[in-house]
Amino acid sequence: MIGCETETEKRLEHTTWSHYGGSPDQSKFFESPSITKSNVSEMQMLWSYPSGDDRFYFFSPIIVDSTMYVLGKNSSLIAIHARTGEELWIHTDLPGITRRGINYWESEDKKDKRLLFTLNNSIQAINADTGKSILDFGTEGYVDLREGLDRDPTSVTRIQSMMPGVIYDDLLILGSAPGEAYFSPPGHIRAYNVVTGTLEWTFHTIPHPGEYGYDTWPKDAYKYVGGANVWSEISVDSERGIAYLPIGSPTYDYYGADRLGSNLFANSLVAVNARTGERIWHYQTVHHDLWDYDLSPAPQLLTVDKDGKKVDAVAIATKHGFVFVFDRVTGESLFPIEEKPFPKSQMPGEESWPTQPITSLPSFTRHEVTKENLNPFFSDSLRHDWLQRLDSAKTGLYVPPSDQYETIMMPGALGGANYGNTAADPENGIMYIQTQEYASTYRLSKVEPINKELTLNDVDKVKSLYSSSCISCHGPNMEGGAGPSLKNIGHHMFYSEFRNTVINGKGVMPGLVHVDEASLKALFQFLGGDPERRNFRRGNEEVAPVDGPVVASGGVIIPPDAQRGAPMEKYPEGVKHPEARYTTDYGLDWPGLIDPPWSSILAYDLNNGTIKWRRPIGVDSLYVQGDESKGAPNGTQRKGMVITSTGIVFVTAKGGRVYALDSEDGSVLWETTLSNETNAQPSMFTLNGKEYLVINATSNFRKDSYDHSKKPGAIAKGYVVYGIPDKK
């Protein structure tokens, strides 16, 4: 498995952008010989492709040869010419498709070219040349992602990730996003054959009996604990055949009395054989996580000069502001890590882990909110309120959440480095990190059972409503007639979808605008639904017809009864568990709680373990307008980078900002402001010897930013392509 890759082969990996992060190593590094520090200031917008609607997309384009694949026109997958934006084909109506990108794979003879993606808890494949669904993939054109998780598939209501996974050889290695509630499904990592859809291997992130790490959980935890998933970017060393998995938190994030132990492989960087899924080594960055400190950015694969030797390394940046660096093959840490003691939880039944690993490398975030570092731009009254809150709250690294007092975590659930926020210059040992100083405020409260039993009065109301408005189409026993059967329909849809259909109508069904909210919820419960269950995908709103070269629509249609079921709601029979459960919200109301800079980009030199340079990025906030020395609150979430071989760092930030920075010192070489916000990873590609930068600018500006879409000359939402104009 361990080989010797030539410098030429390594460089060739970074000359295309056919993967989400440019290449399987997710480095966002690109060979760009013609765009240099001396001419990057000449960059201009060359053309743009309008997305054709008012939706916002997180989609990161991929480019293969002369074709670019984008998402637009009411969730249509679109192939366009990468030099002109000319539409080649459109596959319409794909709501629920992987939000942040898709995968491309081609056979050695290039006769089989396919796009692979997830869609409403399934994997599907489309012919990259024709845009049509490949119907011999999986079972009748799809693979059901709810299968193979050791849970009743009908209980899995949410499993697909917003990230596309990664292609290695003829495998699609895929993470998941099962949610973070009690009894969410487990986040096992799976690899599927890209041609057949066959499941090739599974890595149990929550170990089963007899597997390594099983004893770090209660003995039955694998039956009910969920999460411990990779919802972000998986990196692959293609030459060695090693996949690096940044695994997230277990459920429930903030109270772990039903998962006592260190909880492997949650919050761990795990190296596995990319062909078999066999674990090679692992390192857990947070034991028994109680703070939602997922490993979310891509592990970065670099070669560092360590003590006079070249070492192939893997580095991971964390939400809580640390960088861990390991020998890529052995897992040996390249810098000292010390287990340090932290406060003990006082919550009933909880046993927080007594120590946590702290690396000797400098942190890139602060870890405490104090009276001295409060936002200086707060009004007097707001500052007074926060001074009082700090008197009764607890703050600091690894302070356990409580129901007796507020904990103010710095960074919080969205602080530090998040998905898309790391990149690398692989051969020079430099990792680039986007980070934000964003606190979370937590306070646990006991989960009270939802009363899902309808009263006799509720039942009478529902029966009256059904008899007056529904029975003529759906039958006296809900078995269907002129309309479809409604039996247990609440198990197969979310309340928001049900409400929208009843009030607005659908097809030949008229809207029942007179029905009040309480009656709607009671009717939904009567039909087997839970109005409190959250909907994580867009509704089935009616959309206008799509113009252009439409070749197909809707992907492979999955039977409605195969899409959703009733979620798991209690511990399995015979399993010992705590009597009470506790939850908190994410506490994200204060992105600018402490003093600036609020968002930054930094260059981390992993040859010597120092921060080479750091500069604020992003503009505009409720507190400061136009002062770029402060960065922007929440300025790096959903933003990204491209690193070039000529020493340029292209980086996006809040306020529609795009910068070209000098990789040596972070100075600005070029900058522009998009007409619309970007919330996607930028891409770079070469066509006919010319390099281009493409950015998805389809999002709305937040209320605390200046809305550049209203300026004279602003362009429509869409994909914007930049380059150096040809000399006339």
C-alpha cells in the first residue's frame, strides 16, 4: 500500500478541479503557472452564468475537460461550456440533491463518464455526457442509504450528507449527516462501487461487539447512539490508498450520560485503508465530547521538513482552535500533545472525561469570554447586561454544560475552523486556515415528553374536518379513492410539507385555507405524524418550467413509502439508560460577542509549528461598517480558498469579498466584491492553456451587510468566472 510517488505525479493531481476540493486530497491547491503575483491585479470578470432563480445554492462547481457542472434553475443539474457558459444539457427538478457538490468518475477508456450524488437519502448516477439517469446503477437506478446501518431503515429519516464524499479508484467513499438528536442513526462510513452501486465496505464509527473501541462505550451503545459521522470533507492519499476521516460528535452532543466513556471513534481523525475500510490508526482530539467539537474541516496532506527530514504528514484544524499534526502513515504525532485536566461535570448521571489532549502548537482562537474582551462596540445597556451574565455564567475551555448555570463556550459550535476552511500548499508544508471568533451560549434543560396522544375533543374535531373536507377524495377509511391513501402518511413526510399541501393545494386538490393551525397539527397527528419533527430539506414547492436543453427531470423517482419512516424514539428494550435526558440549543445569537478581529485567515507553517501570518477578512457588521481591520462576525462560515502554485491565496469572506493574498505575508494583491454573497467553495480550472477562477455567488447578503446586488451594474445571481483578459 505504501509507494513512492514522483513529484510530477503529485503535481498532475492538482491540474484539474474534478473533485469538490480540487483533488482527492482536498487541498484546494492548483497548478496555475500563468496567474502570478505580478499580474493577478489584472483579474477581471470574464463571464457569468445566471442561476435562473432566486434560490441560494451552496454548490461548488466541478470542471472536467471543457465542461462545468453547476446547480441552478430550481435545483437543476446543469452542464455548461467552461469558457462561454453555453448550456449543454439540463437535468431538472432535483430538490434534495447533495447541497455542496457532486462527484465525477470516468473509466480508464473514458467511455463511461458519470456524475454521482446523493438525493433524498439515496445515491444516484447521471451520465456526464448526456445528463440522463443511469438506471442500472444500484437497484433500478438508486442505492438506499438507509440500508446497512444496523437500524430499522424505516426509522432513518435523515442520513445523506450535504458533502459529496470522495472518489478513490472505482469507489465512492461517503459520510453522512444523520442529525444530532437523541436516537439519530449512526454515522458509519461506507464505500460504494461507482458502477454497480454495491456496498464494498463499512467502517463502524460506533464500534460493534468485538471491534476495536467497543469498550469505550456502554455495551449496548451501538444500538441507540447516533452521530459520530463525517458530514464534511474526506481526504485521500491516492498513491498510498489511505482515506483520512474527520469524525464528528456522538449524540447527544451536550449530555452524554447514556454514552459514558471516551467514545471512540467520535471526534477522531481516523486513517483507513481506502480499498477495504480497515483502520490503520486513529487519534481522538476530544474525549467524550460535550461541546459539539466535531472535526469538520478537511484533513490536509502535506510534506513537512521536521528535524531535517522530509515527513509526509496529515494535519487537522479543529473547531476549538487547535492544530494536530501526524505522520501520515504511522499516526505518530509530530508535535507534543499533553493530556491536561479539566473541570468535572455536575450533571446527574454524567461523567465528563477528566483530561483532554492539548497540543503544543499555538492555538488560533481564544478560549474564554471575559469582561475585558467583550465587544467594545456594544451599547452601554447591552454591555451592562453582558457584564451581569458573565457574573453568573461559566466560561473557558472544556467547561461542562449545566442546567444550573449558563456556559459560554469560546469558540462555540460554529467557531474556529469549520468545513471548507482549510487548504494547503502540500509540498511546502503550509496549511491555510479560515477561522472565526464565535461563541456559543449553552444551558441544559430536561427533555419533557411530547404529548402525542390526541384528546377525545381533538379526535372529534379531526373527524369532523376529515368528513367535511377529505372523505370524498380519500375515502371513509383513508384508503384512497379519487385521491391517494392517507394511511400513516405522517410517517412519510414532514409537517411543513403536509401543511403546505393542505393550505395551498397540489395538483387537482384545492387549498383548504380555512383550516386553523391547531386543527392542522391534530390532523397530522391523526395521520401518524409528529409536528415537532424537523424538516432538513426544502419543501416541494411548485416551480416554473425550465428553459433550455432539458434532457431529463427528477432523477430516479423513489417510491414514497421507501423515503421516510417513523424515527426511533426510545431506547431498545432491555437497554439500561438514564431516566432523564437534557438538551440545549446551539446558542448562536452572538457572533460578535468578543472584541475583533472576528474572522481571519492565517498561514500555519507546519515545518516549525508557527503561525507565519494572519490577517482579518470579511467586511460589514452591526457594529462596524467597512472597517476591514476588524474582519466580520460569522465571516468565514461556508467560505473557502484556492491556493496556487505561484504563491497566491484566493479566499472568500462575508460581504461578497474575494481576495488574492500573497502566500508569503498575507498582503492583498487583488480584491473584488461580488454582486451576491457566496456560500460555496471556489474552484479553479485550465482551458486551452488559460486559468480561470469560478465562484458561486447565489446567496443573499445578510441584514448586517451592504447589499451589493442593488448597486448599478450588479450582475444576477449565478456563477462568476474570473481570469486575466487576453491581450488585444
